[in-house]
Amino acid sequence: MTVNHKKEKEENKPETQTEQETVPEKIITLKEEEYNQLKEEVLKSQDHQERLLRMQADFDNARKRMEKQNQDFTKYANEGIISELLGILDDLERTTQNAENKSASLETFLKGIEMILAHLYEMLKKNGVKPIEVEGRPFDPHTSEALMQVDSELPEHTVVEELQKGYFLNDRVLRTAKVKVATAKSADKQSTDAADKSSA
């Protein structure tokens, strides 16, 4: 095969796919007014994009600040209560030291304990904690837990005795009271009691 023949073959060879797909660039003519308007729109678009990015950055910073504030709040939320408890702890330590002193009387020691209890009750009250009054009242399963039932002169389902005090935190039950509840006297017991009274 001669060189000339080879050259002819190459000239007759179909164009490659990329060569076929190449589209010549079109030149669009615009009026100066239209060109300026497009340019203005591009500038506006760039300005909006920059503002959007700034707003996104501000939002991220605000979110991070709020997260930090929430973490700090959770970390130090009990600071006020703990500070007050430290005052009570100081009182308790002083009372203990006085009790270790041989010259201190039992009466002085008890007075110190009473003062600490008063301080503690005052602190709890200030923070919305108050005792649940249950003794002598009808049993309420929302505020009390019955540990035992006993025969009593009181009406059935009345709280006879409080075994452990219950507390409210504002309007919510913080801890239920542990109580003894009155049961109805059986018929045999009632007749025996009546017989005892009549014989007396």
C-alpha cells in the first residue's frame, strides 16, 4: 500500500463521535440595554447569594451559641440549690464539732439539729417543695402508697399513720407518702366490740 493510497483512506474515514457532536458556537447579539439589564441581574444574584451565605453563617453561629448556653444551663442549673445546701452542710459540721466537745450538752446538740432542719425546710419551701398532708385524710393513690392496712376507729380507706413523708414540687408529686390505711372492721370484730361495750 502506497502512502498516497493510505492518505486517501484517511480522508474518506468517517468523523469520530466527538467531532460529530461538536456544535459551533452561536454568537448572540444583544442591545446594550438588554446587556446592561442582564449584567444587573447577575450582580443582584451574586449579592443575594452572598447575603444567603452570611445568613447561613449567622444562623450556624447562633445555633452553636444556643447549644453552648443549653449545656451551661444543664451543667449549672442546680448551682443556687447547691450553694444553699453548702450553708446547711456548714451548720451540720459545726453542730457535729460541738457534739464532739465533751462540755456540750444534749440539749445544745438537739437545738443545733432543729436549727439545721428549719434552715433545710425553708430552703425546700423557697424552691417549691412542700410536704403532702395525708394523715387523717382519705387515701389518695396519686399522692400516697399504702404499705399496710390496719383496723382502726377511723372510716375505711382513711390514712391512719404516715410512715414516710411525701412531697410536692410545685404542683407535681415529687415523692409519694408511705402510709398505713384503715380497713373496715369485720362483722365478727364489730359484734365482739359491741358485746364488750355492753358488758362494761
